[in-house]
Amino acid sequence: MMKLGDGPMTGNPGGADPRPLAIEARGLVKRFEGFTAVDGVDLTVPEGAIYGILGPNGAGKTTTLRMLLGIIEPDAGIRRLLGTDRPHEVAHTVGYLPEERGLYPAMKAYEAIGFLGALRGLPLAEGRRRGKELLEEHGLGYAIDRQIRQLSKGMAQQVQLLGTLVHNPRLVVFDEPFSGLDALNQGKLERMMRGLAEKGTTVIFSTHVIAHAERLCDEVAIIAGGKVPFAGPVDVARDRIRPQVRLETRAHEGSWRQALPGDARHEGTHWYFTLPESGIEPLLRALIEGDAGILSLSIERAGLHDAFVAIAGEAAARALEQDKEEMR
Amino acid sequence: MTSPHHTGRLSTLAAALVVARRDFTAILFSRSFFFFLLGPLFPLLVGSLAGGIGQKVKMSVERPILGVAMSPADTDAMIRAQKALADQLGPAMPSLLVVRELKPGEQFDAVAELKSNRANLAAIVTGTPLKPVLTGPQDRIADWQGRVGMLAARAAGDGPMTFPAVGLNSVATSKADQTQSRVLTAQIGQTVLFLLTMLLAGMVLSNLVEEKGNKIIEVLAAAIPMDAVFLGKLFAMLAVSWVGISVWALVGGAVWYGAGHSLADYAAPAVGWPTYFGLGVIYFSLGYLLLGSIFLAIGSLATTVREVQTLSMPVTMLQLLNFFFASFAMAMPGTWVEKAAMIVPFSSPFMMLATAAQHEGLWIHLVTIAWQVLCVALLVRAGAAMFKKRVMQSGPAKVSKTRFWQRRAPDSAEVTGDPATP
């Protein structure tokens, strides 16, 4: 495995983000019996950011997170978590909610939270006390003394989520946190994640639902086939696609039509095309001079979904849609 | 969630104790633990019942009941003589039961009486004390002939009437006797150690199945080193075993002591009883951790309880092999076999406990204990590494069965990966 230099880590290499990095990964590779699950992944997550890893099932999201957390070792590449390449050294400042949730069924809810805290170095009694408080705060006070086996799947998931946060971690890693939650609890979780980031906690999560990433993330990594074709701010991802122009004209024919870009397509009175590199002003001038009779004109910035399609390819986008359907 | 907490990085040992505490309390407060405690008491109960019955049978065989059919005066004399001699000779003297007091001139058919055998008699004495006749099975009456003769002599007034008190002057056993007796103590110690290890270490096999089934293994693996998970599980099971052993020892010891046994029945081990028991505790713990670390590693690779059950048989055979090796080595003192049994980590605890029974030196125990601790650490680390490599991965759910020349290169645009575990 390569070794990182001793220089200070700062966010967004090549970019302007001066924040120190919570996570840095360079060229991570993981193979399983001839199958390359992760193939040269690079990630940089600034401290205090909400960072999304976006990709369909099987893209390598969980394997990447597991390598970052030290659950499995990479076959090649380097990873640094909160300044160290030995993740267990900073485990007491990290929280992790795995995709496959799991608690001991015989434990009571507050005991489970206390135990998860104890694993992260919080004294057991303190963790249990905080567990009771957290359950009360989140409207689960009635479940404090209930065994995990007596709770619904969704409630058990919330208990585990609270256990992930009981020790006030600096970095929280969620693997598909929204799966298995109803819309109401998805909203609650989004608010909780924003709250964590506001307090300075770094949040990194994987998802195959673009809407969550679009609403929450400062930065995303798009992962497909074990590779990361894009990692950076959401705005930069969206800017990978030129904005789309929708034009409505009174006239159907005229010299102005020669000024439209080559990809322009016509539907009724509307024209759709990508904003030209030269900007909108030269086009507007040509339309006015050519007497096109502009009825309406709008420029729409591309969404993250379009960016994902453009970056990861149609196949990945189709897989993403399939995953969403299966989730429903 | 705003108040600051003082969390600190856990050492491997501290992390292991978190896991151990959880496992220990979970097992101790489970209903099945009660049955775990009761389990070995059943064989103890059955054993003591069987022993009691056996003892009774043995006593009845060793102390037969002989019928007496003589004149009333002779019968009285025989009974008095039996009582007097039984006080001196104990169980060696047969019991007497009056079959019939014969009138003068009355004939008595002892053979017919024995055939009917209403009183379950071993033989019948007839005639007179001066001329007794013993009727019974040929192979038995020869044994009782002398004792019946002594009875009759006493009844006739010819035997000793008083018995002087005999002063006792004991001497230490010879070196050869002592060595022989200590071999027995060593064998008993080895066997007890083996039985306890076999009974208890096998439980470790299924120890990670729960975590794998509950998916909590990933939470553990992310928070603490896998070595700590393994060590914690071993510590917990060892503690559970000690609770069990303490209960069994208390109950079994009380029954054993109540039955009139004591340690004085056995030759004291060379290192003395307290040190021997202390070493027994240490060697059980180390033997348990050594075998347990192997079982835990093997069991961790199993995905279902059924697989664990399948694995338990070869594992038991492995334990037997160790025991036989250590027993064999004990019979070959001073040879390379004995040294090998001390060095091979899995037979070392058995061998060293036997050594403690036979030899006084303690330094060799310090060396082997250090060696065994090192082996436990290495085995735990190796087991954890294997588990991490073989189990904690999210590789493809199924490996392609197609031959390499039939595989096609993946389309670069195609999304690859395992659909179950991204």
C-alpha cells in the first residue's frame, strides 16, 4: 500500500476549499476472488461537510465505506480517516450505521444504545443514561425498557441510529441510511443530518436515491462499476451539463433559425437545445434581428440526475432507477 | 446530544472487556444457562445412584448371608460367635440367618432348602460347631470354608475369647509407592482437565453465529479491532465456564465429601495441593483459551448453526487426540515425547498439570505458562485475521462457474458488482 505524505490535508485538492479533510482516499482497490469491487477510488471529504456517495447497488459503495472504516483492508491505495491511516485509532470519534442493521435482540433499547457507545469508548453507565435521554428526545421514550426483539424494524433502526450518535462523533458514516424508513422518518433523518453538519460533524452517506443527495449534500462522489468518474461539489457535477434552453416563438420560419444550435429540437411552438458555449446574448440578438417573435425563453440548470446520467452513463442510471423501484 | 462526552480510544483489552461483559451477562441471565448448570449434575446424580447400588451389590457379594440350621443351643452359640468376630473382622465375616432350630434327631435337607432359597441364602451351615457342614455352590463354599471354620471354633469355645488392642505404627510409603500414587493423581488431574475442557471449549464454536445472524458483526468490526472481538468472546465463555465449574465443584465436592471421601485418599501431588489446584485453574484457563481460539476461528467461518454442528465432531476428535498424546507422554518421562507434549500448545496444559503432580519444580511451569499465553495471543490474532479476510468482505455473492475461456470481458458501461452487497 502506498504511504501518504506528512503534509497537512486540506479539502478539495485543485479546488478552493481550505477546510481540513475528514476523509481522504487515493486509488483504493478491492478485489474479491478475481472480481474487482472497487477500482481506484479517489475521495476527499472536507470536515463539516455532508458528503454523498451516489451509485446503484453493486457499484462499490459499501466496500468503499468498509475500507475507509478499516473493516476490510484495501488491496491497493491509501485511506486516511481524521488524519490517520489506522481507522481504529480514531474509532471513538466515528459513528457508523451499516446498511445491514443489527442489534442484539435480547437487549433493551437503552442498553443497546449504551453498548454501541461503550464500543466507541463511552462509559457504559453514561451511554445508558444518554440512551434514555435520546430515546425521550426522539419520541421513543415508551420503548426505553423494551427489548429490541419487541420493536418494529423501523423503531429498531432508529435505536441503532441513536446508538451511532450517542458518543457525539466527529465523523458519521451512514450506509444507505434511508432504506427501510418511511417518508416521515426519512424527513426526520434528513433534518438530523443537517443538524449534525451545523454542529461541525462530518456526515458521509451512501445512497442510490439521487433526491436525498441533491437535497443534502455539499459534495458527492458518483460511483459506478467500482470507479468514481466524478467527485466534488454538487454544483460542479450539475455544471458538467450545459443548461437547457426552452424557447417559444411566434414565427415558425425565418433566418433566425440558422442561429439555433445544432442539437435544437422542435416540439409545437417550442424549441429545446443546450445553452451555446458563447452564452445566450448572441443568440438573443440573432432571434430579435431575425424577427422570431420570442414568446418565452427559459434557461434551466441541469439536475443531479441529468448530471449522473451524463457522468456515470445510461446503464448506471438505469440500474439506479431499478434500485429505486425495488425499494418501493 | 449536545453535551460533550469524554470518549477515549479503547485499548484492545478494554474493547475485549466490553464484548466479554455483554456476552457474559447475556449468557448468565438467559434461561438456557440454568440447564447448562444442571446438565453435568445429571451424570453426577446417575453416577452416585449407580455407585450406591453397585456398592450395595458388591457388599452383598463380599458379605454373604449364610443360613444356620442347628440345635437351638448350637444356633445361639454360632450367632454369638458371629457377632463377636464381626466386630473384629468387619465385612469379611459372613452374616448368619437362622433357617431352623432343629429338634433333637430332626433331619434337615440343606440342598432342598437352598433350591427353594426363600431367604436368598448363599449357603447353609448344618451339623454342630464341632463338626460343621457347609452346603452351597462349589465355587463359593471353598472361599467361605475358613471363615465358617473360625465361626464354628469360636462357637465351640475353641477360638480366641479376647482380642488385645493392636498399636499402630505407620511408616512413610516407599519412593516407588509414592511415584506410583502420584501417577494416579496426575492421571485424575489430566482426565478432569480434559473433561472440563471438552465439555466447555466446544461451546465457543457457535459463538460468532449470533453476531453474523444479527448483522451486528459489522458494527463491532467498525468500532474495535477483530482481535478484541475474538478475545472478548473467549473471555466471556471462560468466565461462564468458571461459574459453571464453581457450581459443579461446590455441589459435587459436597456430595463427594459427604460420601466419606477426602483428598487424603489420594497421594498429594509433588507441588502440594494448594499449588496443584492453582496450577489447575491456570492450565484450564490456558487450555480453554488455546482450544477456544481455534474453535472460535473455525466456527466463525461457519454461516449456519448446522455447519457448526457438523464441525463439532472433528473438533471433539482433535481434543481427544491432544488428551491421548498428553497421557501417552506422561508414561514416557524424560523422553522427547514428554518434551514435545509440553511444547505443543494444545497438549501442553494437560501435560503440565500431570508434571505438577509428579515433580516439585515450579520454574518449568512459569516458562510453559508464558509460552501458552504467547500461543493464545498468536492464535487469536491469526483467527481474527482469517475471519476478517474470509468473512468480513462484501465480494460477489456467487463466483462465476464459467470456465475462463468462456467468460467475456465486461462492458465498460455496464454496472458491475454484487447486487446484494454494494
